Amino acid sequence: MKKGVGRFLPEEKFRWKKVFQYFLQGVLVIAPIAITIYTIYWIVSKVDSWLPIFRQPIRDIQGNIIDYEVKNYGLGFVVILVTVIFIGYMSSFFIQSRIFNLFDRWLEKTPGVKFIYSSVRDFFGAFAGDKKKFNKAVLANVFAEDVWIVGFLTDEEMAKFEMGADKVGVYVPQAYNFAGQLYILPRSRVRHIDIITSGEAMKYAVTGGVVTVDDDELVNPAVPPVTPGATVTNTVTTVTTVTETELKN
């Protein structure tokens, strides 16, 4: 009879194939954790170096100072984070917001700066603030009748292009790439995604559909997730066609 830890291990012959399988399983467990920790460390270190509070000299072989290395140990990151939060807090007040609006209009009228500033401002505004653009996940029928792609309704009025109110702009992100494509489609070829949040839809699109949608992120929990291989009967569709009234609301 086996004793200790050995009694809990399965009895099987040693195989290199099994060792390789265990190695891959270990990578699958460690890789997401390691990449997440490294990404956070890289972001904090990068932002921390923007504010040279403490600097350490870099010397050559002869001992001459050739450069300086920022060594804030996170203090610069904390200062920048607090400053950004303070600016956001101050801009929420009426008097201060007028000052920020005046500065915003001044940058809008500055030649050369206007294009860069407005592009960056609108880009960040699409993800946060009162003018978010990626909060309406949709299915777009683009290439063929039965082919649908995941996208986001970013523009609800195409009068600027003299195309009428029956057209909308849909942005479709590319999988594993910081890029995407904008399509102008009839409203009848665009459907709202109602059962999951826009964040889950974005994660599903940019990962090529390999992620699993969390049950906690379901907007309509009354509709249970479909089990692979199960027979579905009398299922009510949770994808609705976008109408002009819904877009205005």
C-alpha cells in the first residue's frame, strides 16, 4: 500500500507525452498570471519614469556620469495618478469646467494642434465619459445574407454623408490587432446584442471568439446559456433589429 503523497497519484507508466502535456498545462496556468503581472509592472514603471523625482546617475567605466536613471519606486506613478484624479474631480464643477472648456476651445482653434488634439480627445472619449461610442454592441450583416460579424454602433446619423437616416456606422474590431474597419450599413442589417454586455462583446471579438462569456456578465439572466450539443426548442431570440426609435433613446 502506498504511503504519503504517492497514494493520491494515479498509477500509470512514465511517458514523455504525458510530461509534455503537463508542461503545456503548467504554461496555460502560469502564462496568463505572469503576463498580467508583467503588464501591470511595465505600465507602472513606464508612468513612474515620467516624473523624475529621484534620479540615480549612470556612470561609464571611467566613472563619468553619462546619464541619469529615474528611481522613484512607484512614487511618481502615485503622484501622477492622484493628479489625474484631482483634475477629473475639479473639472466636474461648473466654474472649473468653464475654464477647461475655454482651454479646449483654444486648442480646437490652434492650427496644427487641432487635428492631433481633437483626434486624441475623441478617441479617449469613445471609451469613457458621457460620449462613449463602444457601449452598443451589435451584429452586422456585411458580406453575405447568413454571415454576421460582431461590431459596435458608433454613428447613428449619416446625414453628413448625404445618405439619409436609414444608414448607421458600425465599427468592427479585428481579432488580436489594435485595428478595425468602419462599415456604413442599412439599419435593417444591424441587430442589437441584448444578452451580453458591450465589454464582453468586445472581448469576444478581439480574441477571435475563443473566450468564454461569463455568466455574471449576462444582461438577460432569464435566458440560460446554451450547452454545446444540446437540443434547443422554443428558444426566444435575444437579438433584436435596431430601430430608429431605439437609437434615439
